[in-house]
Amino acid sequence: QVQFVESGGGLVQPGGSLRLSCAASGFTFSMYAMNWYRQAPGKERELVATINSAGASTNYKDSVKGRFTISRDNAKNTVYLQMFSLKPEDTAVYYCNGRIWGYDRWGQGTQVTVSS
């Protein structure tokens, strides 16, 4: 059974940092690209960052470039999203995602709130 479990969200002041983690299980993690999405209240879910299976290639939404870093540890079946210089507009539920065996799979999400 494919499963993603996110953690690391919370309340942070503008300019602060957080690191999100997503622990994956039920499939060969090292064979699949992984993504982080986010969804703010009243808005559509949007792709934030992507990393390929080996961790050698990454892509980011323009508004987070230079502030967010996606990485992975294939030995731990975990993907991370390090977030720096957080802004109120980064407030959202963040979801781990992978297209596994032809289907989009999602975690339960972790709330990130950026507010003073």
C-alpha cells in the first residue's frame, strides 16, 4: 500500500524557516520522482517543487525559487522541503505527491502558517 506521511508544518513568523518531511512506503521510492504541492484557502492546489528519482534534478515554482529547497534521501525513503524566508503568502497546506504505478498519490498534508 502506497503511503506518504508529511510532518514538520507549523506556525512561523515572516522571515522564518521550516523543514517539511515526507516519509514514503509501499513502493520502491528510489525509482520515482517526487513533488511538493500546496493549497491555500480558496485556491487551487499548485506545484511547488519537483525532484527526480536520483535527486540530481530539481524544479521550483517561480515564487519560491531561491527560498525553498527540495531534497531526498533514498536510503530513508524520505523527501524534504526546506523553506527559508517564509512569507504570509506561503501559508497553505503542503502535500507530498508522487505518480506511482500510473496514479497520483497524496499524503494527508501538513499545515504551514506564516504570520506575525
